[in-house]
Amino acid sequence: MRTYIKSVIFLFTFSFLFSTYGSTWTVEVTNFQFTPSNFNVSVGDSIKWVLITGDHTTTSISVPTGALSWDSPININTPTYIYVPAVAGLYQYKCTPHFPTMTGSFTATPIGIIPISSNVPEKFNLYQNYPNPFNPVTKIKFDIPSIASGSAKLTVYNILGSEVASLVNEQLNAGTYEVEWNASNYPSGVYFYTLQAGAFTETKKITLIK
């Protein structure tokens, strides 16, 4: 399966720079404020804190299981610091000398999985892919409610029940997500996609016509 990385444009007043290894998100550090204070990134992106004024730190408060914590000064001697999240989930941080006034957070999502709503769903939903029938790219949307944040799997099977593509196999926070399946390397026919998350399982039919 060929993987495509999609970018989402957020209307924030901060830099969004493309690099070979992902995107770089710049957080301006001023007296009593991180700007932006909350935003979304992809796993493998770089978060770069840049000193504007003052004497601060960027210090992790909480990170997802398996992620590395950090603690760095942001001052005239160390005006920048870069952190690359390797695990999906919510990262919360602070400026130690100005805590609890000065805090920030970012949510890292797996590459290729796009959070498309800030609203927290009330229940699980697996939507019908669009377009359907399709050739060769289609989009699949699903909801994860707050009570079930955790591991989610979205898998495509052929009509014989054999797995042909694993689109999602990650720890996800509550939210609404969208992922693409590019089936250019697969023959025309009927396929099925299944979402598994906690005790929830749902399957829908999908048709590829070339």
C-alpha cells in the first residue's frame, strides 16, 4: 500500500514550515504566554519554541505513554528548543517560573490520520467511505468518544476475508478522524473495512471500480 501524507492548514498566527522529515511548528515564548498555546501536529513533526522576551522554560507536565519528557530553558543563552513527538497523544507543558499562569499543549496524531473536528463525539461512529464506488482513492471517517480514548484499528479486507490494508493501528484521543485509502495497487471488486476500538466493532462495504 502506498502511503500519502496530508497536511492541514490551521488558521493560527504562528509559523508552519515544511521540512524533509515533517513539519515544524514554531511556538513564540513571551512574558507569561506561549503562542499558540494549543494546537495539533503529526507524529514526527518538530515543535520549536523560540524566545521573544523574558526568561522561561519549556517543561513537560504530562506526555503519552512511551513518549519522552523534556525540560529546557528558553532564555538569552538558549533561545530555541526543538522537540519531536514520536508517540500519538496529548502533550502538556509549562514554563516553570511562571506556572500555573503559563502553560501550553499540543496533540500529536499518527501520520496520515487527520483530526477533522474539535468536538468530542458522544459515541462510536464508522461512516460510509466517500466516494463509493471509488477509483483509486477514497476517504473513511470515524468517531472516537471520550470514554474510549485508546487503541483503534481500521483494517481493509477482501471479499474472502483476508486483510489487504491496515489504515490505522494507533492510540487515539477522542475526536473525529479521517484517513485515505489509495487502492491503486489492488484489483477492482468489493472490499470491507472494519473499525475496532475497545469493545466496539463495525464493518462497512466498499467498492473499487477501475
